[in-house]
Amino acid sequence: MIRLLRRLGYALALPVLLLVVWWITTDDSENFYLPPLRTILRAFAETWTLERFQADVLPSLARFAAGYALAGVVGVTVGLLIGGLRWLRALLEPVLEFFRAIPPPVLVPVIMLFAGIDHTMKVVVIAVGAVWPILLNTVEGVRSVDEVLVDTCRAYQLRRFARLRHVILPAASPQIVTGLRQALSIGIILMVISEMFASSNGLGYTIIEFQRSFAIPEMWSGILLLGLIGFALSVLFRAVENRVLAWYHGLRRAQRSS
Amino acid sequence: MLVIEALPHTGLVNGRYLPPTSQILAALAEQLGRAEFWTALADTLRAWAIGLAIAVAAGVLVGVLIGSVPVLRALTASTIEFLRPIPSVALIPLAVLLYGTELRSTLLLVVYASFWQVLVQVLYGVQDVDPVADDTARSYRLGVWGRIRYVVWPTALPYVMTGVRLAASVALVLAITAQLVIGSPGLGALIARAQASNAIPVMYALVVVTGILGVVINLVARAAERRVLAWHISVRREVAT
């Protein structure tokens, strides 16, 4: 119990301290750009009402979810394919490296040409940007599957599909998860960027709109909300990862302690 | 490339949206002859280099400090975990207000995004120090600096280099994003302008340039990593084969 309390104390001490410092130093702030924390928090409560949530935050999150899911499915499928076929990998590797190196936000104007500025465009932008880390990590994961395992499967005459399902996919999953984690932050960035660029609703649009109309406390509250969403998504991801990869983390721990 | 050349000719894709490779290359060649393009490229690279340098210096300094003092580590863990996933683009409006379209607003985003990459890797690296080596150094009465220099630093260096490599590409992404959205001078701003004025081949050419830039930065970072870590076991094996 005491240990738990101490850990809680350690975890909370600095954030609380920082908030207190922020509160005190800005409390009588006359600076237009740095309003008192009190004002920001009040603006937060007033701005992000349930209505606003439905009108702006939910569409953003829905687009993010759709784009991310699309990137995940395409990335893993194509990654398994490319990773499994040596000649295909040799053929495509340079092209893939090039596409990954293009900073994803520059795709926003390109994809806008094809898909206009509606819902689809944003989903496609998120998917196109987030697919590369997933794809390349999957390829790496498939490539590093233990060859003895694969040969054993062949010797037992496991079908191609069974081999994929029971050997290659689990063996590559730690790498795939790494790719998914990288894609998560890219996805959030693209969600915001695509809305800042061209949109009529959504989180990024709202924040930029506040900034343009010099509604500074509201803008700060939007930044705060974005931060909270980023944090929440990463916590959620970690929870899922710990569940799915429990066997892997356990294995690593066992290997380390031995 | 051939596929992209062929697609618009077959009429499968509207040529206005996806110009054939030849047109993109022509636009690229034309851009290469313009002073404006080179200034933009230099601006982008400058923002990238300065931002990366600040982020790496700060990340290593803070990382070694926090990593070597257990109390600090415990105290800061929750804050770092909270601040790290905050998308750096959330800072765009703030940067615009504070610095307008100057270089500094690009730098703010670049430094913020790449700082965490370095910091987290340094923290992992410092944690990875062999306790026996540390105890040995202590019993030889190495001072704090001596321990950092001869025990912590060599252990953490591979992690630091990984952090630098990750940060280098993140910094490029953020530099171009900032220019694209805020309009601070650089390649991103050129792309935004080309798109706004419907100069599609030029836009594609510039996108290709950013891609090449990304590949080059990747290659350079990888080469630097191999060079700095030539003594390290994981690289030594690679270099030998």
C-alpha cells in the first residue's frame, strides 16, 4: 500500500507542480498570447460542450479511425505478401523506401486533387501517410521469421494459409505492432493537418479558426484537448499491445532474467 | 515511373491530376534552374539542421541527467509519457501567433517533435548500463564525469544514434509540414503555392524533391551511425561481412 502511494506520489508530483507553476506565473498575465490558466480552463469548459464534441471532435476521430484501420489492413496484407516473396521484395524495396521518405503532409495537396476536400480525402490522406511504417515493419517482421520454423512447417506440410496464420503472423507481430505504433502518431498528425488545410469541421479546423479570430484562450483549450487525445490514444494502444503481445513481453523478460 | 507515365496516356487517370512522368521531370528541370527553388531548399535544410541540432543537444543533456538520477527518473516519467504523444502539430497555431511565418515558428515544431525521439532513446540507453561496469567504475573512484564519459556514454551511444536517426526524419517531416501549413519560407511553402496556383506538375516535382531529400537524409544518418558505432559489436559484425 505504501509502495503504491509512493509510486502515485512520484507520478503526480511533477505534473501537479508544473500546473501550479503555470497557474501562478500566468495568473495576472497581461500577455495577450499567454492568458492565465484559469481563463483557459474556463474556456475549455465553455468551448468543448457536448454539441461541439459531436460536431467537431467525433468526425475527426471517425476519420482517424477509418484511415488508420485502412492503413492497418492494407499495410499488413501487402507487407505479408511482399515479405513472403523474395523477388517481389527485391523489386519493390527501392520504391517503398522512396515513398516512405516523402514527408506525409505533402501528400495532402496531392490527394486533394483526386479526392476533393471532403470526408474521403481526409481518410485517404491518413491512410496513405500511416500505411508506410506498418507496411515496412511487416516486411521486416516477415523477413526475420526463424527459418527453422518455416522449414519445420514445410516438413510437416502445413498449407500456405496455415503457415501464415500460425507461424508467420505471430512471429512478425511484435514488428507489426511497432509499425502500428509509429503509424498512430503519423495518423494523428495527418488528421489535424488535413483539417487545417481544407475543411469545414473537425478539430484541426476549429483550432485554426480560433487562432485566426484571435480567440486565444479557446485556441489554448483546443491545444490542450489535442494533447489529451494524443495521450489517450497512446494509453489505449499500450493497453491493447500489452494484451496482444503479452506472450512476447513475457518471453523477453524470461530471456533477460536468465 | 513507367506506370505513372503510362497511366495518364491511357486515360485511366485524368492527366490534369496526375501528369505523366515526362511532364513532372520537365517541371523538375525547370525548377532546378530557378533561384527561388534553391533558396527554398536552403531554407528547409537550415530549419532542419538547426532544429535537429538543438533537439539532439537538449535531448542528450536532459536524457543523461534524468537517466542517471533515479529520483528524477521516477519524478519525470509520468510527465514525459504525457507530453510525448501530444501531436506537435497542435503547436502550429501557437507558433503562428508567437512568431508569425518566421524561421522560428518552423523551429519550434521541429525541436518539439524531434526532442522526444532523442530523449526517450537516451533514457533507454542510460538504463541499459551494465551494473557491473558501473560498480567497477565506482570502486575505481571514477568521478561523476568520469562515469558518464567512460561508462554511461559508450553504452548509450547506440541508442543515441538511433534517436538521432529517427529525429532526423521526423525533423524533416515537421520542417516541411510547418512550411506547408504556416507558410514560413521553404519547400513546403512552394508546394502550397504551386497547389494554390494549379501548377500541378510543379507540385509533383516538389513532392518528388522532398522524397529525395528524405532518402538522402536517411542514407546520411545511417552512414553516420555506422561510422560512429564502428567499434560496437552489432555494427562490427555487419562491417566485417
